[in-house]
Amino acid sequence: MTKVKVEVENLKKYFYSGIFRKKVIKAVDGVSFEIKEGKTLGLVGESGCGKTTVGRTILRLIEPTEGKMLFDGEDITSLNGSKLKKLGREMQIIFQNPEASLNPRMKIYDSIAEPLRIHKICNKNEEKEVIFELIETVNLNEELLFRYPHELSGGQIQRVAIARILSLNPKFIVADEPTSMLDVSVQAQILNLLKDLQKKYAISYLFISHDLEVVEWMSDEIAIMRKGKIVEWK
Ligand SMILES: Nc1ncnc2c1ncn2[C@@H]1O[C@H](COP(=O)(O)OP(=O)(O)O)[C@@H](O)[C@H]1O
Ligand SMILES: [Mg+2]
């Protein structure tokens, strides 16, 4: 039996707006699922149905209104301090717009080095070797390390964004529409890279997209969302 990596139980996230905070947006309204080790759950649905909110809540980037999240069987819903910091390495996110995760004034080399330095993954002597290895793992040419983000294509930038998080040895990745800004030909390459990395490192994915065909290609199981709820499983 494959081990369960991530569990979400009756997750709710309500946003309140208006001057008296009386207007309620039920962005996520009672969502439950589990993702096994090395497997992908696809989350698909129209824009605004709550997909991103689910992903960001699991990663504790936003606080849930109600519900529970477990990682490796441990309740992480109200984790804090050093435990949350450790979890912050094992759980990562890939965004739709990778430029947003790279500093435009930093060379690619330093962007990849940044998480290594913050989390003290390796010492200065090893750093260069680790970075060259990471850039090779995502099939990019070493020359790109000394360029700036604006000199790279969308696909190359997404590979850099992936290299950055790989250095943290993530076990669970929320991929939030990771290829929807890319050309179709480039899309397939990035999706295949994500699949290869999953096999190599036993990564679990929550793969979010509005494109059912893409989700079908990537996922072991598919949950279809509508208005904050899962309305169908495939
Ligand atoms: N920070 C926020 N404040 C208020 N409303 C939000 C916020 N984030 C998302 N929403 C609303 O929650 C709903 C779900 O959004 P989102 O999770 O981004 O959907 P999706 O990723 O499926 O497009 C939308 O109605 C959106 O406007
Ligand atoms: Mg979204």
C-alpha cells in the first residue's frame, strides 16, 4: 500500500468583504481529499472555483476558516515555529507566472542560490557544484546561469523556478497552472519534466489547471471543483 502523504479534511476558506465584512465569498466550502506518496491529484474547474485557494491553504500561505490538513499523518493545521519552517521546505509551490518568483535584478545563478543560502543547505564551497547539478536536472544549459530573467523564455524561466524549489528536496508540490502561460510545445516539455522529477524523487503533486486534457495527462486521480466544492471524481 502506498503511503498517504497529504490529507485534507472538510477544508473551508471564506473571505469577507464590504465595509461591515458582511459579504461572504465561500472560496472553498468543505473540500476533502488525500494524495499518496509519489502520486498526483489533479484539481480542475473553471476560473474562480477555488483551486488556488485550496493549494495556498494547504501550504499554510493562507489560514483556513475551518478544516484540517495532515502531512505524513501529522496535523499541520496550526503548526508554527521551527516545525512550520521545516514543513515550508518539504512543501513547495510552482506558480503560473514564474517571473513572479524570480527577482528581475538577480542573475539566474543567484536566484537558484538564494534558497540554498536561506536554508543553509550547503556551504559556500559546495554551492557552485549543487547549482550546476540543479540546472542540469531541469535540462538547462549552464550558460543561462549568468543571465537575467528577461533574457530567458517562459519555459526556461519555469525550469529555473523548478530548479530553485528542487534544492529544498520537496516531497509535496502544488503546481498551480504551471504551464498555462506557455506555448503548447513548451507545455508538454515542462509537464514531462514534472513527471520525471516525480518518479525520481517520489514527489506528490496537487496539480491545478482549468484544462481537463492537461490534468488527465498529469494525474492519477482527478477532482472536479465548482463553486468551492468538489462535485465529481474521475
Ligand atoms: N484574498 C482574497 N480575498 C477575497 N476574495 C478572494 C481572495 N482570494 C480569492 N478570492 C475569491 O475566492 C474565489 C476563488 O478564487 P481562486 O481560489 O483564486 O479560484 P481559482 O484558482 O479556481 O481561479 C474567487 O471568487 C476569488 O475572487
Ligand atoms: Mg487559480
